[in-house]
Amino acid sequence: MTPYDAPVAHPARKRPRRGLLILIVGVALVLLGAAAVVFVLLDRDSDHPDEWDSRVADLIPIVEKERGLEFEHPVHVDFRSEKDFRKDMTADEGDLTQEDKDELDQTSGLLRALGLLKSDVDLFKEMNALTGDGTLGFYSFEDKRIRVRGDKMTPAVTKTLVHELTHALQDQHFDLGKKFDELDEDKEGTAAAVYRGLVEGDASRIESAYVASLPAKEQESLQKSQETDQGEMLKKLDKIPQILVVLMSTPYALGQPLVTLAAAEEGNKSVDKMFGDPPSTEEHLLDPWTWVNDQEPAIKVDEPKVPTGEKEFDSGEFGALFLYLVLAEHLPLTDALEAADGWGGDHYVAFEKDDKTCITSDFIGDSDKDTAEIDSALTSWSKALPDGAAQVTRNGKTVRLESCDSGDDSRLGSDSSQEALQLVTVRSSLGAQLLQSGAPAAMAQCYSAALATEYSVEQLTDPEFGVGDPEVMGRIQELATTCQ
């Protein structure tokens, strides 16, 4: 898992309504907010050092050159012991407010209602483990500091520092904290989730450029170091529900292809423009071509009404990406992706009914055909569940999904969220690589989608796939010809 860069959440900040992806990631910020007492600097006007820490000084010109921006001033870089760093990233359950606990319970209930989480999962414990064990470093836009796990400048730590220094550079030019505050006020859409993808994708792009610039021997050393670090990290994360790891990984995995595609036009200048006018819906993460080609906003869908007497606690955009992950648990991945690709807009409402967490969401496709595909996919998904576990109905131009937390594991699916994320990551990355290699945009989009539909993630990520196999190479050429 890519180290999770988690900005410290201010404990007193009011929680806005948000899309489902932000709701889940927001749980991590709840934990960090409860742990924020370890940081005495939560002031955005905090001071900064006169010069860079000598251990990172050589990285500054590299980051500035690759990103095309200059630092306005140095920032603090704190090399924390393993014990102190983990304390920074986790919370004590006793520090949680009742509001925190309610949000954790509601989030768990929503994930169970959608067949994504087992009934016996302690969300606080699992998210604490994820933020505590799945991170090498992070930059906080609250106190303008970078914190790093350990004090050794290993290749993996150096690479992580390039990523975090890019965040500091972004913040100085685009004021990340202010932008996140603005997006938090959006009570309906998923703009905050997509903005996090932009922030992480840009930093990952610069990180990748740094790695590519290293001599071959240093790249080999970095690869070995990463394999060791990732092996240890995966052991710690192995018991954490896959869906939680995936949702926390999404901004990194899908943000980089989005930024890379945008940068293919005018480089850093195009990315700067994105920070000024960022993508607005998860659809742009699921399929970055929707941003590159037309930048169409989501279709407005009215909020479903809560049954009389029930207590609403959240509403907003369900999102194309979250729809895909839900469908992927009970449908073939390509079928789930085809339905999600046709997403045009939606609106969900979450509420408490007879002490159960429930959700109602109305979806509409980009076209009548797309709406019919969403209807068909959700219906097939619901039929894979126990009778009556979820209801899917067609209401004129929209498709309605209704589901409540049953408190058991009967609606769990194939636990394929990791593979589902890999599929869309490979599709987007292939498109970005084709565009960078000089392929016309239309051909790059068509060909990458065709390959992702035709072959598995394992095949597409195998450098030896198709080598010496005339049938496979012939089919690949056929797909390429079709897309020309």
C-alpha cells in the first residue's frame, strides 16, 4: 500500500455531509482528530525554519524542477521514532467524542448494508491499525510540517520525502487547507474526494519522476528496499478488511493516472490549472478520460425522501467509483465497470430505521441505455443477496437502491475490491502511457479500454505476457487496429 498521507483533522471542525468515499476516508480523519492533542501546532500561520533540514536539502531542487514551482520557504521535517510516529497516527478510544462514536457506528452500518464489511469488524480498531501501520510519512496542511517514520534515510524514506515535499510545495502555492475547507462545505458532491486524488496523484507523479531519474543501481536498491518494507507492511495490514485498504489507497492509485493524462497536454501548467479548477466527481477518478475529454458535471438528482419518523444522518453523492466497488462484489468486474462507466449522477440519503442503518440512493445514467445498464447491474447484484436484503426499482428516469444493515454477513460477496481497484488503475495507467508515447487521445482511450476488457490484470501487468504467443499478439494487434 502506498503510504497514506493524512492531514491532521482539527478536533473542533464541524463534520459536513459528504459522499460515501469521503465518509469512509473521513473516519481516518476522525481518528487523527482525536489524536491531534499530540500536535501543539494546529495554526495555519505556524512558523517555519530559516533553512531546510540537511537530510532533505538535496531533494528540494529536484522537487522544484520536476514540479515546475519553487518553495516560498522551508518547512519543518520531523523524523519521529517508530513509537512516537505511531502515536501521531493513531487515537485512544477514550479520546473519542460521542459524535465520533456515532459516526463510526453509522459508517460501519452503511458498509454492512452494502455488503462490504463483516458484522464483527471493529471499525475504530481497523482504521487505527491502517493509519498506524500503513504510513511512512505525511505532510499536515494544518501545522505545515512533514513527519517521517524513523530517522534513517533509506531509499524508501527518501522516495516518501519527495512525495511529502511535493505536498508542502502544493500547499504553498494552492493553499490545500483552505481548498479542503471550501470543498467540505459542498454537502452533496464528491469534490473533496476527487481533490484528494488530485493532490495525491500530483505528488505520486513527481515521486515517480524522481525514481525514474535515479541511476539503475539506485533504482534497484530502492526496489529491494520497497519489497522489504512492503512485505513487512502487508503482514501488518493482512487482517484489515480489504475494502478499507482499497478506499484509503484510491486517491493514490487513481489520482496519478488522472494527473498524468492532464499533464500530457501542457505539463505542469495543465496540472496547475487543475488545482485552480479541479475535477468535481468520482467519475473523473474512475475514468479520467471523462475529465480530459469533456469535464461534464454530474447530472443533478433530487435527494430521496426519508420515511416519515426516521432520522437522517447523511446524504450526498453515492458516486460512480463507490457504485463500481459495490457491484464488483457480486458481478464480474468488467460488467460492474461497464455499468459504473455509464453513471451520470445520483443522490443518496442515509438514515436510522428501527435501530438499523439504512440507505436509499437514486441513480441516473448518462443516457437511457446507461440507466438501463445500471438498473440491470444493481438488480443482478441484489439477486445475489438473500431474499429481501436489498430492493432495486425503476422510478421513471432513475433507478432506486434501498438497503438496511441486517447485522449479519449474508450479503458479503467475493471480497474483490483490491482486484477491482487494480483493474481501473491498469486501464487508466495504460491510457496515460499510450498518450505519453505519442498515441492520439482517442486511440489511447479506446485501446486501453479494450485491453482492460479483454485481458486480466495479472496478464496486463506481466511484462512477459504475449511474448512468443502469435495468437495473443495477433489479438492485441487486432484491438489496436480497431481503435485507430
